[in-house]
Amino acid sequence: MDAFEIEGGARLAGEIRVNGSKNAALPLMAASLLTDQPLTLADVPDLSDIRNMRHLLDELGVEINQPQPGQLTLQTTDTSESHARYDIVKTMRASVCVLGPLLAARGRARVSLPGGCAIGQRPIDLHLHGLEALGARFQLEQGDVIGHVPGGRLVGNRIFLGGSFGSTVLGTANIISAATLARGTTIVESAACEPEIVDLANLLNRMGARISGAGSPRITIEGVDQLGGASHRVIPDRIEAGTLMVAAAITRSELTITNCPLDALMAATNRLEAIGVVVEPADDALSMRSKVRISAGESLSPCDITTQPHPGFPTDLQAQFMALLAVADGHSVITEKIFPERFLHVAELSRMGARLFRQGPTTIVSGVGRLVGAPVMASDLRASAGLVLAALAARGTSRILRVYHLDRGYERLEERLAAVGARIKRIGLDEHESPQPKVVVRKGIAPAYQP
Ligand code: EPU
């Protein structure tokens, strides 16, 4: 099982490019189920989640080729299989985004219920509610949701998609994908406004769909009889971009980030500026493919962060900003409003000397100036990113165990960070091998609170 070994304290310098977005690419790939014509996607990152989605679509009759790195062609050639099996769904919860396209195109779907994961319970009730409003019917059997469409074609409807924690990103993706082929018009109210939804609507419109309002809470879809092929370039990954910005800030470095979706990152850059980090776009216009210079001095100010649906501060950057605020000059408050249990990184950051006091969905971060290296365990994708960032700035050596979590969402992160000066390498660890990095204990460090 791979681990990262990181010698903290190196300054970063140079230029680093943001890859295509995983969370945009997954529903875009699932859109191939809506047509028998070829889709070509560019800038698809090479990640384990993408490979899992390829595997799933392959089982569902989609032929996938990779003519060159980052480019995929997807074409449905066989519609006989409509079962997303537990074996795949359990490795990647986002598999649920095949549900809407399968029901719309094949009138049937069997998708294993994703279940919870390290960041929380993660129900799909809103997905099912929306698809039922379009005429689908569901039953539960052997942990699988089995759906069918009486009459074979979905029918447009008005759907309110808000839940206790706001809207749902993949739920919105499922409903708008399904509604493209429904008879009549669908209006989704309280739709997710995330940039990944805009990207999906753009691809679907290129395929012949008639979707307006994506990016706002009300999306209107006029159903069409069929969709065709299209070519599309995946938007850059806003969470990877935000993670790289924090890498520059936490190491008090200057880094230029290219292909940066600055237009989708205003909540994050607003917080970075409050912390005292300088964010300098190369030109004035905010774009989804900006070039931006990030720099930070020795002193970082504390600030408060509340995660919210887009355009609020993204939950997927919460762990990374916690690492940054752990070395700021005072007290910060982080409140998690999307996944209230998403705090597994708190205990691991505490092992590195962070002073964190968690109470329910809120964690108080008392900055300690400098963290210390330690062996720590990655628990989920973004928590792992937070630990890598903490280790980059810590005194001494850290080992981040179980980086397969990180590999789900960051392509060759260690190589790319090493290319801008980080002292980081991937090592293969036997599960039974005891990780014993050199841990430097700083005199006078406040004892970490272990929640
Ligand atoms: N929710 C419900 N019912 C539902 C669906 C969601 O109550 O039917 C709740 C969730 O439990 C959560 C909130 O609504 O409290 C938002 O969940 P959402 O459905 O928006 O999450 P998702 O679509 O499953 C995507 C990203 C996540 C990201 C969230 C929130 C993908 C593949 N995943 O998940 O990304 O955290 O939106 O922005 O797009 C990650 O990349 O690390 C990651 C977890």
C-alpha cells in the first residue's frame, strides 16, 4: 500500500497546471449512456475514480477508447445491461450518476445503493424523488435500487430538489440528464449551482439537449426525442486549484497556477485574502482558465469559514484550509454545513501538533505557528490532501499512509509538487511495516487536543 514521505519546510516555486475536474468528468462520462453516437472528452484526468467509471460504463455497454492521454471517446454499442453492481458502486459513490441516464435512455436501471462513506451518511433520496417526479418507479431489492419507467419514456415535471443540507450536485446531474429525453418541459427548482453542473449542461446542449439556467437555482429542460454525439473539454478542477493555492500559502511560497478556474473559486480566494495570502490573476477578467500567482509571507491571519453549496465555500476544501489555519496566528472557526461529520482529519492533524477543538459540526482552530512531522493516516480524499499540505509545512518528516484515497482525485500529486520544489516521494509500504519517520519534536509546542 503506497504512502507519501514528506520532508517539510521546503519552499515551492515555479508553475503548476490544474488538471481537468474529476467531479465534472464523471457525470459527463455517464452522459454517453444517453446516445448511441460518440462523445469525445478532452482533459479527463487519469485517476482511479475515472478508471472505475470507465469500468462501470464498459459493463453497461459503452465502448471507451483513449486515442491520446487525457482524451476519451465513449460510444454506447450495447444497451442490454443496466445493472451498476455493488462491486463497483462501493468503490465509487459517484457511480450513482448513471441512474438518470439509464432510466431516460433504456427505461430501466438497477443501481446498487452507494451507502455511507468516511465523510457521512450520503443518502440518495433526493435523486429518487426527482426521478419519481419524472415518472420513474423504484423498488429496493438486495441493496439495489431497481427503477423502471412505465410507458418507456419519462415525462417533464416541476421538481423541488432542496434538502436539509441544500441541493444535491449529483442529484441535479441525474435529474437534468434524465429530463433531456423526457416528453415535455422540466423545471428543477433549488438545483445545485456548482460549475460541474454548468459543464454538464454545456455538454448536453452540444449533444442537442435544450437546457437553460444551469448555474442558477432554477434549471429548465425542454425534452427532445434524441441526443447525438459531441466533443467537449472538461473544466479544470476547482478543488485541485484550491489545494495548490493552499500549498503555496502554507509553505509561504510563491507559485503560479495555470489553467486555474478562478471564476469558480471566489469563496476560496476571499478566505485566502482574509488570511493574508496574495492572489494575483495575470489579467483582470475572471475566467475558468486563468493564470494566477499565489504568494504568502510569514504571517498568516486567522479567519472563519463556513462550508456551503456553491458559490459558498466548498466542503471539498475544508480540510485543506484547516491545515492552513492550523499554522495561522490566532483562533479560527470552521463550520461544516454540507457534511457535518466530515472531520476525520481533525485527529490526524492533531497528531502533527495542530490545536483543534471539535464540537459537532464546528472546529475551533488555534494556530500554532509550526506543525511537526508525524506518521498519519489518510481517511478520505480531501482529508488526505489536508494532511499532505500540513506535512509540506511541518518541521521534520511525515508519512501519509493509505494515499490511495488521494489518488482518487489528484493525478500524480507527489510528482507535480516535487517539480515545484516539494520534498515528497511515494513509497510502497507493506501493510505490516511499521512507519517510523524521524519525528522532530518542537520545544514548547502546545499539547494537541485529541477529540
Ligand atoms: N443529500 C441528501 N439527499 C440526497 C443527496 C444528498 O440529503 O439525495 C445531502 C448529502 O448527504 C449532503 C448534501 O446533501 O449533506 C450535499 O450532497 P451532494 O448530493 O451535493 O453530494 P454529491 O453530489 O454526492 C458531490 C461531490 C462531492 C462534494 C459534494 C458537495 C462528486 C462526484 N462528488 O457529491 O465531492 O463534496 O458534491 O459539494 O461530484 C470529493 O470530491 O471529495 C467529494 C466528496
